[in-house]
Amino acid sequence: MHLDIIFEDAYCLCVLKPNNMVVHHAHHSRSVADETSLLQWIQEVKGIKAYPIHRLDRKTSGLILLAKETQYVSKFQTLFTENTIEKTYYGVVRGFSPETKSIDSPVKGRDANVHKEALTHLKTLAQVVLDIPVKPYASSRYSLVELKPKSGRMHQLRVHTLKISHPLIGDSKYGDKNHDLMFEENFGWKNLFLHAGKLAFQHPFSDAHLVLEAKFPADWIALFQEFSWKNPFD
């Protein structure tokens, strides 16, 4: 695989993480300990040790920002804790989602007993009706959504889309197995359709305003063509 570096300077690098790759091997990801992590991959390709500034689920593709030295991490993390970075994700969800919606609903943190406030802004970009039955209906409907999280809770977007009864396609934990099976059987698409597409922020060291974008994976491109949906980056 080719490591796609979106941005790099003396302080950080931003890379495109593929689907189904852990950022690093933590205790909860022992089941994939024999797989190469993103940090290992970066070290193999670049010969440097990188330090994650924020999280990205194993099954989510897209942009992740990493610091080149440990002393740079906290200043970059301030962008996230003070919500001065704009994160834009794209997802494919079941059904016809609302044109716009703000989902303000607590999400469980890493401690499953504690719920924390979480806010996501959703905007529907495209919709499609397929003449493919998914029980109990004779046809199936899907929406392309833009998601802007204003907090950074674990699985926030996956939980929030389920909360409004429009779960993400390919989400084995929060999704709809019948629709996921239809996608796999009819199109061969198995991945989670959630992509971290854009980061916009002011660089905490150089003060440059950066707008970084990550191209979509192959299954997304095939889906845009199949559903006659416009690629948001075109």
C-alpha cells in the first residue's frame, strides 16, 4: 500500500488512514495485534515515530493528524479541546435522512457507565431509492450525509446516526445487518461507510490556515458511480 501524506511540516503530518487499520495497538485491540498499525506503517515508510493528536476508529477511513514530537501534541490537541478545528465527515446511512439536523445527545465514553454531552450537525447531500428489497420493504433507500461533530466522543457519529434511526451502512455494532448484507451481496462493499474527509484549522505553530482533504476510498468511488451521486470533492 502507498502511504498517502496529505500535509507535512516540521511539527506534524496528516495522513490518509485506510479502512480497517488501527492507529496503534492498544489493550482493547489485541485481536488485531498481528496487523500493522498506522503508527508502525508511518515508521516503516518515513523512519520516524509519530504521535496521534486525535482518534479515528479502526473501521473509519480518512484524515488523521499526528505530531512529530511529543512536546508538540498538547498544542495541537488544544484545537480539538477548544473546538477551533472543523472536522467534516461523510457517511452513507439507511433511509432518507433529514435535510439538516443537529443531534444533541449524550454518548457513552470509554467508561461505559458515564455519558458525556455530544453534538453533531448533519446535512443530507444526496438520496437514492433502489429496487432491491430489504426486509420488510420491497425497495431500499439511502442517503449521503455530511457530518460535523462539535465534540469528540468515542463512536459519536455512529451512535448519533443510529439515534435518529439512520444508522451508517457497514457498521457492525450500531448498524442494520439486513442493509449491510444487501450492500455486500449486491455490490461487494463490506467497509464502514464513514470517511473523515476534511480538517480546517489554524496551525498552532506557523499560524497558517490549513484546509486538508482526503480522497475517498475505492468503494466510495464505486458507490458514487452506482448511485449517480456527486463526489463532494469534485
